[in-house]
Amino acid sequence: MTRILIAGAGIAGPALALTLVRSGHDYDITIVERSPHLRATGQQIDLRAQGITIASELGLFEPIAARSVGESGIAFVDAAGKPKAVFGVNDSGKGQQAITSEYEVMREDVVDILYNETLNAARAAEKLPNGPRLRYEFGKFITDLQQDGFGVDIQFSDGLSERYDIVVGADGQSSRTRQMLREEKSFEFTGLYLSYFSVPRADADTELSKCFHLSGRRIIATRTGNRSTTQVYMGTMVETEELKLSLRKDMDEQKVMWKSLFMDCEWQNKRFMDGLDNTTDFYAQQIGQVKMDKWYKGRVVLLGDSAYCPSPITGMGTTASFVGAYVLAGELVKHGEDIPAALEGYNKILRPFISEAQRVIPGAPWLFYPRTTWGIWLLQTCLWVVSVLRIDQIFHQLMPEDRGNWKVPEYPGLKLN
């Protein structure tokens, strides 16, 4: 039986575990999560491109689509909240998803679906002779790893140690597993800082996401959909040493910093400033991409944002996690006990897709964060022209949904739907 340790109970790790358990092969899988419980937080994510195909193969597409937040598009607004340009979803059934996907869903809902599906699959597997096994262990994380050519020795935060045949780091953009592999310089900062928090829904909030530009390369955006709360996003591309250092401070100190950056906001100022003071779910981060020449070292492999975070700018993070999990599982099943061959196959087969997933619009994100009021006017005028002439709709309907020419490989050994 192949012993597999997965660090991280977010999306990529459980998606890998689900795919492997469904295969019926003799895997003994442990998922450890630093949090003492399943993380029921996080902002809105979406599913698009080849991720829709993989989710369908895993039987997850319908449950995910059923929890859609119902966001109908995005409006760029002025200080009075009046739309200057509006871009809707592409619900024509043709072409690729628009800026707003048809399948916008809260991260906590996808995590919940994956968690329950993995447990259901594990219970079904218990009836099989020599079938796969799966367990979750919360409030536990890797503190040290040492490996040789035949396995990986892990030291855990609870003082216990275990040996595994393969270790999968699926612990996010700031992956500690990646740091243990001495790959700290793989994160490429885009220059953008984002913060997130929630406020109660207001009467003026609709199914349209709204985005307001401030001079000095700043934006404030809201997303509500069909939910009782509204997500607020603050973004800035003006880096200061104080802002950079604030990310290491506690939540209250970070909130003070961000409030000072947006105190002059003319759109719903009191609502957002009061909301920032009172929120308990505030989070801020640098936005960037993780780029590595190789996603594994020995028998330790990285998956999802840990290995190839495409950043929220691309809208491909969730899709990359699902596709990466599918390919890694397929290669492990295909190569059996030859784990080095499986990891090399994963690195080779998935890379063309990730290269496409990490591609950003030329000039982004700088182009969408004007420095002056004149720059904001020019950007909004261009957006207005595109929306009025429906250029975006024509473009999205003509372009294929799948990214690039990369086709989802077939792995009969996975025994999926």
C-alpha cells in the first residue's frame, strides 16, 4: 500500500485525494490541516475552462453549480454608484466564460463539497478488499521533512513522526512545504496588494459586482450575488514600506493601515470605513504568481497554488487546482510504484496548461489601476465603448472555453464518471 501525505485541506489536496480514492487502488492517504477545523472562510472563486471538464469527471460540477452565488456580471461605477460600463456573464452556451463566470461560488462551499465527497468516497472504499484509505487530521502540520530515494520522513507539530512514500504540498500560495524545499524565490510579485472583508448587504447591492476607481492606483469593489453579506475588495498598486510591513502585523493594525489608504474614497465611504472597523474576517495579501522550473524534489511534490498559483488576476486558480489534482492522480495510478516516473509525468504533461493558465492580459494589472483622474476617465471611456458595442460578448462567444490547445488527458485507471 502506497502511503501518501497531503498538507492542506483546501481545494487542491482534497481534489487529489478524492480522485485517488475513487480509483480504488491501494492508497493510504492522510490529509493534515494546520487549522483546527475545516476553513469556512475565503472569498469568491470560480470555475472555468478545463476545470469544468474535470469537475464533471469527478461528479462535482452539479453540486458546485448548485451553490453558485448568482453573480450576473460586473459594473464599473462612479462616486454616485452610477454604472459607467457593464459586462455580463456569457450564458449563451458558446465560447469561453466572461470576466464573471457562470459558476461563481464561495470558496468555503467548494471546500465543504470536497470534504464531504472525500469522506463519502472513503466510506465506500472501506468495503473493498485492499481498497484505499483516507483520514483527515486537523490542527496538525509538518515541521520538518527529510527524504531519501525510497521515502520521506516527516516530523509533525504534535511531536509524532511518520514515513511516507510521497508527500504532497497543497498548502497555498505561501506554502511552508515549498519553503522546506528551499524554493522561497519562486513567488513573483505583481505589484498589487489586495485586502478582503465582509459587510452586511445593503438595499443598493444587487447581483452585479461593482468596481470604483480612485486616483493613485486604487480600487474598491463589491460582490454580493444572492448572499446576505457583501464582499468588499480593496486594491492598491502603490507600495510603501509601511504597507509591506503591515502584512506581518495583527489584524487590527492592518485594518488601520488600509483605512488610512482609502479614507478619501467618495463611494459609500462611511459604509466601507465602518465595515472595516467592525469586520472580523479581514485579510490582506500580496498578489503574485508562483513559478517553478520543477514542481517536485525527490518524493515531495507541490500542487495547486503551492506550485503554480496563477493569481486572482487570471481567474484560473481553482481550475488549475482541479486540473493539477487530476493529472497528478492520473500519473500516480498510471505508474504504480514508480513514483519518480509519476512525478516527472505530472511535471511534463501539466506544464503547457499552467503556462496558459498563468498568462495575463498585456499591461495587467497596471492598466486597470490608473494613477490620475484623467487616466480613470480614459479607462472608463474605453470600457464603455467595449460594453456598448458588445465587443466583449462577441469575443467570448468566438473564443473556445478550453485554454490553449491543451487537451485533458485520459486516465482509464482513475475510474471516474
